[in-house]
Amino acid sequence: MAVTLKDVAEACGVSYSTVSKALKNSHLVKPKTKQMIQQKALEMNYIANQSARSLVSKKSGTIGLIWPSVDRIAVTHLISEINHAIKSYGYAMFVSIDDVSTASKKFVEFGCDGIVIFDEGEHTNLPPEIYHNISVVAYGADRNTPYPIINVNHAEAMVMAIQALQEKGIESIDYIGDTDTNDVRQITKKRAIETYCTAHNIDYRLINSKGLNSIEAETSIKKFLQTNSLAPGVICGSYDITVGTINALDETQQPIIYSYDNIPQIKKLDYPVNAIGVPTSQIAEQIVAILNKIINGEDTEASYDLHPELQNNM
């Protein structure tokens, strides 16, 4: 049978209320008493009954995150950062890899306090019965949504990468990304490359990675290299595409590479790569901070703009 607060209180010879406060680390309980209660609860294998707490607070202390992919390092790293931020605000995170509609409905049924969604465009829109019943924040490109969206300015990142290559004297650029997709984030990157290069008479090519993970990218680039050479400047649409591109290179191909996704793993690659994008820790903190405001009934804006940073590793 599960150990209750009453059991811990009787074992410690204190009131139920004192145990409750001590296990919440309240300053209203003397340090020695608090330490004694917390130690006893640990010895008795006490686990808080979250359902009972929820009945009182009207909050579950949980956040649901709809995971877009299980095969991409960059996404996995960002989700780890989001989980870290969620814990710092006192929440626990549930993750679903189900489709958006099914996952969001389950999170509402489970009584989650909020949802984080990776927005990829209209096909990932949440219906009114979801966002009217639960707090929602999306991560993606700037567009009109009925809930706040964290915009990391993908287009600005692409332009910064092009300009950085120009400063190195490079005027011929290849963009390697998922160019055949309905994901608004990837479309934004591709269009930024096309628009800026066309306006500034920069020689460019769009190379389809046929997906966003490293295996798909490696296969696609190896096939491309059978009849072509890469330009001296390369911009990759994601960290995982960058890894696939590097794996496809031979000794005769040594382009300067800029990779979207500003994550620590960039520095660990054997091939020198420059990172471009908003650091994932900043993205995660903003997502959770805004969601926490919504949960607590504070006013929020429709869109929050974060700006990319350039990390030179060469």
C-alpha cells in the first residue's frame, strides 16, 4: 500500500500540515525539523500524490510536449533543453510522438497545464477545442496563430550565413536542405536563400537533402557528388543535414560550411563547421517562460522574436 502524508506525520511525531510544508521545502518549517521529515519520507519511500494536489491547486504541474521527430539530434537536444527549463519552473514534462491532433487531445484529457508544439505550418494547427481548454505555445516561424509562437527568425539566420561567406570572399553557395516539404520553417530558410542571392547576384544552388536526418542527407549528397562538386561555400539547413553532408565528403571536397542549429554538438564535429541560429538554451527558456505566463493568466503577445547568433569555429 502506498505511503501517505499521514503515515510520514505519525512516524515523525508531527502534524500533517508540518509534513506537507516540509516536503514543499517551506521556510515556515525549522531547518532541523524539515531535514528530519524529508529524510524519513525518503526512508519510507513516500511519493507525493499529484492527483490529490491537483484537486486543491487546480493544476497538475505537468506540461505536454508534442515531439516532431525521434531521429534528429538537433531536435532531441532542444527538447532536452526544454525539459530542463520546464523543471526549473517546477513542472514535469510529458512527451508524445503521436500526431498533433491525437497528442493534444490526450494532454487535455490528462489535465496537463500547458502544451508545447513544434509548429510546421497550417497542417499542425491546433483546433479551438484544444487551445480554448489548455495553454499553448508554439515554436516555429512567424505566422498568425491563435496562440503565441516563438519565432527564431530562420530567414535572418540564412542571410547572416550568406554574408559571412561573402566576407570570406565566397560568391558561389550551395544550400543543402529539405527543399520539398510543407514545413514552414524549412520553406522559410529556402526562400531566404533564393531571395537574398537573387537580389545580390550571388551564384547559388538548392540541393535537396530529401529529409532532415543525417542518413537521408548523406545518401542524397553522395548521389549529387557522383556528377557534381559542391560550391566553396555551403549552408546546411540543420545540424543533422550537416553531419550527413560531412559524411558524404571525400578529400577533394573541403567547402566552408555554415550549419543551422546553434547547438554545442557543432564543436565536436571532426570537420570544422560554423553554427548559425538562436542558441537552444535561449529558445527553451523563452518557450517555457511564455507558457508559464499563460498558465498563470498573465498577458502575452502573439509572437516573440528571437535573433540568431553566429558561432565561428574555424
